[in-house]
Amino acid sequence: GAVVSQHPSRVICKSGTSVKIECRSLDFQATTMFWYRQFPKQSLMLMATSNEGSKATYEQGVEKDKFLINHASLTLSTLTVTSAHPEDSSFYICSAPWTETPYNEQFFGPGTRLTVL
Amino acid sequence: AQSVTQLDSQVPVFEEAPVELRCNYSSSVSVYLFWYVQYPNQGLQLLLKYLSGSTLVKGINGFEAEFNKSQTSFHLRKPSVHISDTAEYFCAVSAGNNRKLIWGLGTSLAVNP
């Protein structure tokens, strides 16, 4: 099956700094990737759809300038949390749909736990 | 618009007992249905999916689910659970070509010895 990796798996940063999270599709190309945020004991919240070669599509209520998304290649999307604050602490998960499947099977990265002090 | 309802937020069960995790959805178009499992501090793993055809779908780890169109349900079952099945289970629906998944709020399955 298809594999999606995320890096780093955990990051702790000081308030006001920026953090970059990478999402890579290891053995397939992904023109689209999805970024989710998950609070403890809660479901996944779709933040944005990352599109290779074009601007990301953000869900309602998600600050574009706060969460910068860059889909620079067919295997890499990055999420940068700018000027992070403690309320940005969360579990961030990316996923990529494998276009070989006609349905919407998405492959998920293992997640990145961000803690902002 | 599509929506997903997982009726139970928490399900405690004893080891080797059967379990059913309920999922209902609403959609005006045909959908694909998925169950994912999330172990503590990990990403999501696909348990099983319904695309078309047989309404009884078998997945990994002994789980199965049945698609019931008239009741708009896709309940997940396992005849005998193990301690290792303790995890969060998410039901998800997708429809249309935008590849977005609509998620339920999750059911926390706690298997006790």
C-alpha cells in the first residue's frame, strides 16, 4: 500500500516562533494532500487542501496567514505554523489520496504533535 | 451535504465479548464509507471500506461492517475483542469528486480484562 510520512513526529517550541511540518508521499505522487488538526479525544478537523502548483484551499475559520501551506512537488507538502501560541498546540495529521484508486482512499501520515510553550 | 453520526462516544467492553460500534450517515448522493482506527498517539489506519457490491465488508483485525442503505448505517462489529483493540474508531464518508472525507466524532473502545 501507499505510505505517507510526516516529520517531525514531535516538536516543542516557544511561543512566537514558527514551526514547519513536512508531509511526504513515499511511493506515489499526490497532487492533493489534506491537513487535519486533532484535539485530544476529538475527531479530525480538516484545515486545508494542499494543491500541487497552486494555492491551498482553506476551510472556513482557518487562518491562511497563520497556517501556511506549500505543496512544492508531487510528493511533498509543508504546513508552517507561524508565530505559534499555546492554543496552536495540537496533533497535526496529513493525508494523501492515492489516485490509483477510484474512490477516496486516503493514506495518513503518523501525525505531528506540536506543543507550544 | 454529507454528515456522519457516531452514536456512542465511549464503549466499554470486556475481553472476548462481541462489540458493535454504530455509525449513521446522511447524504443525497451515493457515498463511499470507511472505518478508521487510531491507536494512542498514532495516525489513522484503514480498517475497512464500502465502495459497492456486497453490503457486508470484512476488514483487518477481524472487524466487519454492514452497509444498510435503507437505514443509512454502517455499523462496525467484531465477534470477540482483544485488549489490543482498545483505540479510537472513526467512521467517515466521502461523496463526489473532491476527495474530502466527512468524519464522525469517534468512538473510544475500551477493552477491559
